[in-house]
Amino acid sequence: MKGVFRYIAVLLALSFTLCSGRVLAQTGVNSPYSRYGLGLLSDQSTGLTRSMGGIGAGFRYPNTLNLKNPASYSAVDTLTFIADIGFSLQNGNFSENGVRVNARNAYISHMAMQFRILPKVGMTVGFMPFSNVGYSFSNTELIRRDEDGEITATNTYSGTGGVRQFMGGLGWRPTRWLSAGINASYLLGDITHSVSNTYSTSDVQSRYKTYYADMAALKLDFGLQGTLAFHDDNSLVLGVSFTPAQKLECDTYVTDEHSRSDTVWIDNAFSLPELLSAGFTYKWKNRMIGADVSYQTWSKASFFGRKTGSDRLSVAAGFMIKPEELGRTLLKRTSYQVGLNASQSYYSVGGAKGPMQFGVSAGFSMPITTSYNSMSYLHVSGEYVRVQPMEKGMITENYIRLNLSVTFMERWFMKLMVD
């Protein structure tokens, strides 16, 4: 039990740090596409599921965190407490018209705890980003050239912030084959976009415009999973999750500083769409395969009071193999995963369709025994993500990510036998 309280204390301390200042403000992105909507959306996956392409609707595996479907929480073992924390390191390459730029980032991808509170009822609490905003770029154009010299105009665009998600959920298994769950998430964040138009001469007045939103909301997620057991310990899990549309409570305004400073407040500035996800996993012997499909109605959502979103379809698939559950060597007890995914943009760029995103991933989960009643897992995965424009003149992005996650498992009420 001492280990349990140690993990809780560590996670609470990290959560306090995230809420209190600079870490919360670090977005982990450097993408011009985070200028649109709520920014770049977080994948919401944890260590093992991320290396399987980010599947989750039908993913149900003992003592493994899956935050995409709360019905999976009931799979936690009766005696087990789980604490999970993940980090991501990424290198991004941005190219446009033959010009290439690199950027590196590091960020916390998730923190969560899971445990059984009642027979057939599991509980999960955690934190992860919901969206991230981070970019800064500029362009300069020639306005006039004459005998007195040149006059140029420089347009500078920058943005920071994002939305964070603090969640708590329950998963209940009323029968051997059916599980249901609910998540309640508190979304909290702020977004700032700045645009400046400056000139190389003082004869022309510069202009500065700032878009700011401070938002909060309660978001609910509902999930169901059905398990069909076959002979030889084979099983099929079918899952579905649903998130209803939700308005975000916001203090939102636009400040325009030109000949004078004007501030315009915006009512009903932001909202979230409906999300429907469905998927399956099939486990046979020491292997598992799964796939997800999800649809979000972003065209009905609002961003700074305007409906500029596009409905988003996402698909993902993954495969896992574990040579031997009780193998004599570490390599045999380690599980190996691969995955792929593709998704549409949920925003438009200047009235045109936003880019498509494609990703492939691979990783492993290695058990690490730390004491007689404790087991930890190290999850390591690599991802390659390409953001491919649908229209000419847009930026192409390529990312290489290294994802590290550690799962601590502590046995709670284990009884010792004494001779």
C-alpha cells in the first residue's frame, strides 16, 4: 500500500505543477495549422494503444489503460492499482515552395490512474491535452519602390495556448459479456492569436489585432463494449462510444489597434461537436488485431463565433503480438505492436479543405518487475506522421515522434502465505 500512496502523491504533484503555471502553457507544437479551430487535437491515446495506431473503441485488455472508451475501465483487476504517465518527443519538418524548417518539441502526453472501487466497477482519473496551439511565422512584401527607396509591409502571425482535459470516469460490467462506462471531463484553457501589420516607414501606421478566448466546459463521454468468448481463449470485443455536442463557456474578444483601439466581445464563441466512434479487437492465442472508425460533426461547431469547421472522418488499425505470457526471457514476455491511421482535417484553410493526416507507428511494451507485489511496464513507440495538403500553396508537415510511457501496477490487498 505504501507504493500506491507514493504513485498517487507523484501524480497529484505533477497535476498541481501543470495547473499552476508554465508547464500548462507549453503546447508541444510548432504548426501553422494550429491557427485554425481549437488548434491541433490531441490523439487521446496512452502508451500501448498509441503504438497500435490509436485504436480504442473496441480495445479491452487486462490492466491496460484505454481512455477512448470508458467501458474498458471495468477490465481492471480486482487487486490492481494502475498509474500511467507518458511523454512525447518530436521533430517536425515543414516545407513550402522548396523552403524547409525544422522544429523540436517535448511534452507530457497523459497522466492517469485506474483502480477497482466496487465489484465489477472500475474507476479512472487523469489528465491529458485536448488541443494545442503554437506557431509563429511572418511574410514581407514590397509595397512601393521609387527614387526615395523601398517601402515594405511585414505581416506577423503568432499563437499560443490550448485546451487541457481533466477527467474522471467509471466502467461497469453488469454481465460477463457487456460493459458500460461514462467519462466526465473538465475542459480548461485559453487561446491567443495575434496578427500585426507593420511597415518600413513611419508614414504608414501599423496595425495590431488580437483574438483571445478563455474557456471552460464539462464534457461527457459514453461507451459500451460487448465481449464474445470463443474456444481456446479467443475473444472478440465490439465497442462504441459517443460524445454529445457541447458549448464552451468563454470570455472571448477581439482587440483591433489601428487609428484607435477597439475591443469587440463575442457571444457563443466556441462549441464542440458530436463524436461517434465504433471499433473492434479480436484476440486469438498471443495475438490481437483491431480497428476503429470515428466521425465528428465539426461543421456544426463554432470558432470565435463562426462556423468554419469541416466534418472529420478518422480510421485506425493495429496489431499486437506477445510471444509468451510467462516466457523465461524478457523478449518473450514483451509485447510488440504496429499500427496505422488516417484522418481528415476538422477545419478549413481560407475556405479550402484542410490537409489530410496519415500516420504509421510501431513499438513494444516491456515488463519490469520491481518487487514481490509490483509490476511495471515500459512502453516505447515511434511514429511517423505526414500532414498532406489538399490544395496547392499549403504547407506540408512531417513528424517523427518518440513516445515513452511507464505503467506502474501495484497489488492492493494481496495476502501473504506464511509457513
